[in-house]
Amino acid sequence: MTGGILHRGDAPSNGARASDRACQAGCAFHAAARWFVRSMACLSVRLLVQLRALAAAYAQTLRAVRRTASLPVLAAFALSACGLLPQQTPAPIVEHSYIPTPAEAGPAEPEEPLPAVQAPEPASAAKPAPAPKPKRRVVRPKPPEPAVTPPPEPPPPSQIISTRIVQHEQLHGLLDSEVQRPDGKVVGRAVDMYVDASAKPRLLMVNLAGFLGVGDRKVNFPWTAFHFTPNAKGAPITFVPPPSVKGKPADPVPKPQPVNEAPPNLVQLVDSTVMQKNGARIGRVVDVLVDSQAQPEALVLDLSSSLAGDKRHVAANWGDLHVISRNKQWQLQMDFNDAQLKASPTYAPEQPIKIVSPVVPAPASAASAAPASSGTAGTTASGARPAR
């Protein structure tokens, strides 16, 4: 090549070199392809064998699970079966490239210089984002809890009875008490008494004793002819003749009257039945408690019926006794109701005497009265013995 003109002898040599390089490159490519096919075939065979072994193991396990009928074992085996597959290492990929020798390489053609990479213009400095303002915690005041008003206390139960306590030394039972003369000789026993329409005692029935029980007779004496001594060691009832006054004739000594000659306007007390206002039965009078002033203080009532096994006695205030006429017959009446009788304490000879009275409920207008007046009204309503 002279003066830049290509000679004829140069063209064949360059074509042969290019053909040889193409042939070598084709051979290398075919060799790599054959190796790749063989590797894939071998890997497929190995994978198929392992899959068959895995299928056989799975079938055997499935048969065992069916025999044992254990569903949890089957589920656990199914979840862990993925770990039985061995992990295959992928075959390395080898690139076969043909590097020509310096003799085979032709004259190097000058490479065009790459254009200079222009540095990007610096962007304008980004402004830093403003710092977020701290959130101000807003504390809201809790709404005031509503004041819980306690429910009003229920009013105390109203008093239905009043009770006053008296010792046995102050009162003495009338029934079967000994009666003596002023000289101390016992002449009989008290067995009953009579009252008028205003519930005042008028006659005392005495059983005069005969000789060894022969000749006993029941007679009536005026109530004022006797003196009562509840705490006496001897007879508690003494027959007292009227005193003599100088210059005046002595009053005649009261004579006994037969029982059948008692006035019809008087009511016999012992063993009589006491009724309520509504006509219900309260109980039977079994005794009368009398003080040292010859004034009856209480009626001892037997509240039990005749068929009851246990008898319950109550000392009812004498001031609550009323004598009324019903169907032309005298009848004893008291203002007790069933609740008051049930709340009344029991009378027992060995315990202090508790005299009870029914409490009449005050009307609504009286409830707002002054405490002093309320106390006075309560004393009156309690049935205390009025002044005589």
C-alpha cells in the first residue's frame, strides 16, 4: 500500500482472517450450547428421580396417616414437606470469548474521543424546610361531675304501741288473792270484780271460806270496803269497815250481797271476752292488776284461743278499756289491732310488768306541730292512765 492506495494482494489475506475468526466463534458457541443442553438434561434427570422418591415417601406417609386417622400429623407433614426437597446449586455460566492474538489483530483504528461529559449545573440551593412548630397540648378541663344526692332515708317506722314498765312490788293480781279482816284473819279469796259503764270498779266478788271447804259461798262487797297492799307479806287485800266519827253515828258495816243480786248495769270482768272495734276477738280477761290506791292499772289478757297449746298473756292498759252496749248486752272493747297485739310484749310474773297501750296514728296536720306539743299528744294517745 503506497500513498494510501490499496494493493490487490492485501484483500485476500484480510478476508481469510475474518473467516477464521468467525469459524472459531461459531465453534465456541456450539460447544457452549452443547454443554448447556447436557447440563440441563442431567439436572432434569436428577430432579425427576428426587420427585419420584418424594412422591413415594409422600404416598407411604399418606397411607400411614390414613391408618392412624391422624389429621394433625398429615397437616404438619404437608406443611413441612417443602423442606424435603434438596436445594440444587445452579450450574455456573461460563462465557467463552475469543481473544485474538496481537499478530491477528489488524491495525488499530483510532478511536474517536468521547465527548466530554458536561458537569450539570449546580442547582440552586434548596431552602431548608421550616422546623415544625411544636404542638401545643390543649388541656381541656373535665366537666364537673354531677353531685350525687343520696336517697332520702326512709322515715322511721311509726310507733304503734307505747309501753310503761312497773315492778311487781307496785301492783298485785286480783284473782285468787287472799282477803283478810283487820285483825289479820283470812276470810276468803278474791275471785272477780264488777265495773260500770265508765269502766270504774264497783263490786269485789269474794269467795268466803267455810270449814274445811264446806260452806264456801261467793258474795259481793263494795269495792270501797277493801284496802290493797301489793307488797304486803300477808294477805294483799284487807276488809276495812267504815271509820267511826265522834258526834256522828257510825256508818253501817257493808254486808255481803248474793252474787245473783248484782245490778244489771254492772259487767263481770274475769273470764269475759275483750273485742276490737271491728268485732274481732282480742282475748280473755284472766286477771286484773291493782295498785296500792285500789285503782286497777292493767288487764291481763290471754290472747291464745282455747285450742292453742301455748298461752300468751299481755298486760293491757286499764285506761284503754271501754264498756259498750251491743245488741242490748254489755261488752268489753279495746282499741288494739292485730299488728299492735303482735308487737305487744308478753306478760310474765317473774319479769317486770310491761303495760302496753295502742298508739293512735296522728293526723297529717298534727305531724307538723311543735315538738313539745307532739310529745304531749303522744302521751295522751298512748293510752296512759288518766288522772283520777
